[in-house]
Amino acid sequence: MPNLITDWRPEDPDFWEAKGKSIALRNLWISVPALLLAFIVWQLWSVATVYMPNVGFKYTPGQLMVLTALPALSGATLRIFYAFIVPVTGGRRWTVISTFSLLIPSIWLGIAIQDLSTPFYVMAIIALLCGFGCANFSSSMANIGYFFPPHKKGMATGTNAGLGNLGVSVIQFVTPFIISVSIFGALGGAPQHWVHGSLSKSLWLQNIGYVWVPFLVISIVAAYFGMNDLATAKASFSGQAIIFKRRDNWLLCLLYLGAFGSFIGFSAALPLLIKREFPLQDPLTYAFIGPLLGSIFRVVGGSLSDKISPAKITQWSFILIIVSVLSIMYWLPSGDGTGNFIGFLLSFLVLFVFVGLANGSIFAQVPVVFLKFHKKLSPQDHETALHNMRKESGTVLGFMGAIGAYGGFIIPQLNALSIQHTGSLTIAFSFFISYYVLCTIVNKWFYNRNKTSLSDLH
């Protein structure tokens, strides 16, 4: 089928069942692994920093925390641009280009991490380039949103984001295995050595970057030959900039920063938090479970939102996120107490569950909110309202992703500052709770009071 589709009417039931559904699902299932790999590249430093001191890198704990945070800082900023790029270049073309860009930090990290004399600034540049993986989220979500009718967007965006988010768990889960063997032989480079007491282990930290290169190449080829561009999704930057005048764009961004910002921020920070607060535990034995739950429940949140009010799911999610953070604080070590690792870990896992639900439901709120808005502007013209909702909501989804990604920088940095100045996480976690309370109030006042649901989109 042609790469560019000029006739695209997903709201037409006959068109959707005849050919729209199969095309949309094909693009979705090619997009998912590309986004999963993007998240893996984004989170390379969340695992690399755990092992680098063991093989002889002399970076300070603060520098290691910076390396975990820099990809989110650059990626969130790039997401602002990526949020608008799909209607200009086309989703297929941009998926190919953006996935190809992930090869740069993956290969460079594999080279640099083999040399203990690599200066910190070089590692920082590579970490900033890993932000390409972060940025891909905005363009991917905007692109997939264009393919589906409004009442299917919750499922589609939840699946794309939720399964893509699994990249965080994948990199944290597989790293102990991939660094323990010489996957590429002499081509991959010599091992590093970790001396731990009377034991000595050989580690191939370069595999953290190198192992994903073949999968990235496969994904690029699949996107090039299997995805489509939509002529109906074309728009200029200036035409999309209307979202900056929409109050709901900024309110939904505030909510998404609380939800997705928590998911990615705590995903990046959790291994180092476990290592600091409970030094007898192996961080990567447990850290992947939280992002895994968050990813799964993001899909659940999107699917549930297709059946009931997404604002209601968002409301209860934030309330239970607050309870989870209070529980985490309770189980942390304090004073002479050693804390309780099981209570700490279980509380974090519950946090990830409700963060995942909120991620899915907030994305599902976007078409609901914007269709209601445009129905007020064009009460007698349902088709115009649908068209404008579809055009603006795609851009809003991408821009929300940009704002939410800053949480990946904010949370590790606030944790580091709190520890540096007070010796504990209390100040940082108290700030997080205050923000979640704000999100709860905003969602209740502007969205949960209204009876609009996804049934209005049929």
C-alpha cells in the first residue's frame, strides 16, 4: 500500500471496519517496539551508573545522579519540538529518522564506557544524546493518535505508551545478564574487572549500549517499509501553535507532569535510592518491577478510560499516589533506624501501579476535553468539532509528553538536593506530595465535576 494515505476517515464506521482498523493496528504494532527501544536508550544511564564505580570510574555520587537526569532534561526539551514535527514531516518518515538517531548514543556509550579515563563531560554529552529516546515519545504518541477514532484513542495511546514504557523495565532487567557475557566477542571489546573482596568478575559494560544496535536497525527497516504517513494529519507549526492559547492544554500538562513525571523520574532514581538507603540490597534485582507495573497499568488505565470517565480514574489515582508516597516515607531509614526494605519496595510498587493508571487516563482525557471544547465553539457542526479536536488533541498529546518528561530530571535532582542539604529524602518527598495534592484539586475542579465521558465521542 502507498506510504502516503490521502483518504483517512477513522470516524466512519464502514471505512474503519473495511480497511482503517487494519492499517491503524499495523502502524501501532510497528510503533510499539520502536518506542520501547527509545525508552531503553533513554534509560541506559539508570543502569550504567550503578556499575561504573565497581569497575573503577571515579565519578562522585552527585555526578552519577546528574548522568541519570541529563537524558530527561535534553529529551523533555526536544519533545517540545518533536510534539509538532509529525504533521510537518509525516509519522512514518519521522519514526525512521528519530529511531536512526538512537544509534548515536548507543554506539558512543559502548565505546566511551570501556575507557576509565573518559572525562565526565564526554559522558554528560552522551547522556544528553540519550535524550533522543525521551523525545521520541512525543512524536510517537502524536502520530498514533491520528490513526484511531476518538473512542479508540485511549486504548491506542495507552497500548503504545504502556508497552513502550516497558523499555524502562527491560533495560533494568536484562542488564545484569548482558554485561556478564562477551556477546560480540573481540569485536565488542575487552572486559572490565570488578574486584569485590576475594572475588573478581569480568563485566562487559559496553554491551549496555551495543546490544540494542541490531534491534534498532530492524525497527528502522520495519518503520520504513511498514508504516504510513497521513495526508489528513498535515499541518504547519503555526497551525498547531493554537494549543498554547488553550487553557486545557496547560492544565492537562500539569496533571501529566505529576503522573508521567513520577513514572520516569522514580524509574531513573529508584536503583540509586535502593543502593543508598538499603546498601545490602542489589538495586537491579528489584528496580525493574516498578516500571513494569507502571507500564502494564498504563495500558489498563487507557482501556478503562474507554469504558468509564477518565477524569474519575485520574482523581482516585492521585489520591492513592499520595498515600503511597506517605507509606514510602514511613519505611525509609531514619535516625538510628534501618528502615524496612520490604515495606519500602511494596509501597513503591503500589505507587507505580497508580502512576500507570493516571498516565493512561490523563491521555484519554485529552480527546474528551477538546471535543467538548470544540462542541461549544461549533454547536451545530459536529464534523467541524471532530476535525478540530483531532487536529489539536494530537499536538496536545505530544506537548504533554514534553512537559511530563521533565519529571525525569526534576525528581532525581530534588532527591540529590534533599540528601545533600538535609541528609534525607524528607524534603523532596514532601514536595512531591504537595504537587500531587495540587493535581488532585485541579482535576477535581476542572474535570471530575463534569459528567463528560468517552461515550460522548461515539
